[in-house]
Amino acid sequence: MSKAAATPRGVYLEEFFGTAEVGLFAVPTEEICLIPPQLKPRQKRLIEDVLDVEIVPTTLAGSILLAPMAVGNSNGILLSNMVLEEEVEAVKRAAGDLNIGVVEGKYTAIGNLVLANDRAALASSILPKRALKKVEDVLGVEVVVGRVADRSYVGSLATITNIGGLVFAEISEEEEKRLSEIFKVDVMPGTVNNGIRFVRSGIIANSKGAIVGSMTTGPELMTISRALGV
């Protein structure tokens, strides 16, 4: 895919729709990134250039809040059963050879319940076995069941790529080590947007770059850059 070379990769500050919680509006992988169609052209180009991805403009469940409705890696994208049929088809058309699957059941915010990179997935302990099998089949990785800081919504508590991870600031050293072993990358505790611990809400990242919320402080940026290796 062709990319404009004007934007060097690294960590960039941004806000979408007047909020610093940029992570709520995107579902990134190594090759594509689902984004709301309503983003400004400049913001779309920024995502393309910093993450080196093809953008896929779409709503999910009729909403611009994409992150709670999906999770993906280089093997596939898992969608909530609230996603509309025409949205599923739009993602399938754009995704090429990626596996696209819908998780059935009462737990609709699948993006908040699964954390994944290309090596593993951590699935919330509240998900039933049928959903866990779907995670494994679509994302094509080993699925570990668990919690983060004794919280079930694991997908909202961390950003994990293929080279690093930033996780909820209150995890123990034992949990930090366990997550590093699961995803086979070093992870670090931290915050985003001037103290927000639910770091996924303020970060869009893959192994090539990151876009973080505009309220993120200098020390937070340094931690995020180290944690994600960008």
C-alpha cells in the first residue's frame, strides 16, 4: 500500500470529535485500522501514516465508538453481535484474507473483554466457552482466560502490540510478569490523558507507531513510548 512519507512515525498527540479519548474510536491491527467515516481527512492521513495501515471507514452497531465493538490482530477481526449485517460485510470487503467473526451471546462489548496481539489473546473470565472458541478461531492464537487487576474488562485496561504493551497502572509485579509471558513482549504500567488508568481509551497503536490523547503529559508520553517501543 502506498503511504505519504511526510509524517515520521512515533507517538503523536491528537483528539477526535472534541475528546482526548482517541482510542475509543479505532480498532488497529498491523495492516488495517477501522475508523469512523466522520474523522477529518487530516486525521485519517495521520492514522495511515503513523501506523502504516490501510484505513477502513465504518461504523459499528451504528456508532462511531468502535473500540468496544471489535478486537483484531493480523489473523482476524472479532465483532460484537450488535454490529449490523451491512457493517460486517463492509469489514469483510476491506479485510482481504483476514478472518472475520461475530461473537454471539449477551456480552456485546467484545473489544472491552479481549486483549490481543499476534501471539496470544487474554479473554475475560466472564466469557463463556463458546465465545472463547470463537476468539481462538478468528484471531488464530492461544487464548488465556483471566483478569487484569481483578477486573474483567481486560480489553480496556491495556494496549498490547507485537513489540510492547502499556497496562493498567495498578497491576502487581506478578501480573506484569504474567502478561509479558502471555503476549511475549515486555509490558509496563502507566496512564494516559493526565492520569487515566484505562489506557486503551487514549491510545491507538500497533508495532509501528501510536496516536495518543491530547491531554497526555510529557512523563506519560515517555512511558508510553518506552512501553510500546515507538
